[in-house]
Amino acid sequence: MRRIFLKNVISFLSGVLWATAALSAFFVFIGTLQTGIGYAIAMTVIDLLFWLFWIVIIEMANIQLEKLDELRKQTELLRSIDEKISHNRP
């Protein structure tokens, strides 16, 4: 139950971060366009790098949760194989 809730929260945060990155990039570009196109592009790239850092952090958390789920499945499978093997021994 907790893991499902955590996955949903991470998925929601990922979407929020992508939307925030897009809106922030737009507003930074429009806001700094009056100083010059090069400066506006540079500030937009810096802004996007900031948001992409947080998106990568959230995606890493998602990957770790998926890895944990896979390891639990493998552990359960190995335990069942071990039980079958140990029952067949004399």
C-alpha cells in the first residue's frame, strides 16, 4: 500500500516538475528577452538545467523503487526454488 502511494507521488511530482520546467523556461525567456536574445537563451538554459537536475533526482528515486520491487520478486523466487530443492533431498 505504501509503495503504491509512493510510486503515485513520485509520478505526480515528475509531471509537476516537467510542467514547472516548461513554464519557468517560457517565463524566463520572455522576461529576459528585452536584454538580448543571447542572454535570454543563456538564462533559459540555466533555468532548464536547474529543473532537469530535480527531474533526474525524482527519476532516480523511481528507478530505485522499481529495483527494490524486482529484488523482492527475485528473492521470493529464489526462496521457492530453495524450498523445492530442500524437499527433494533425502
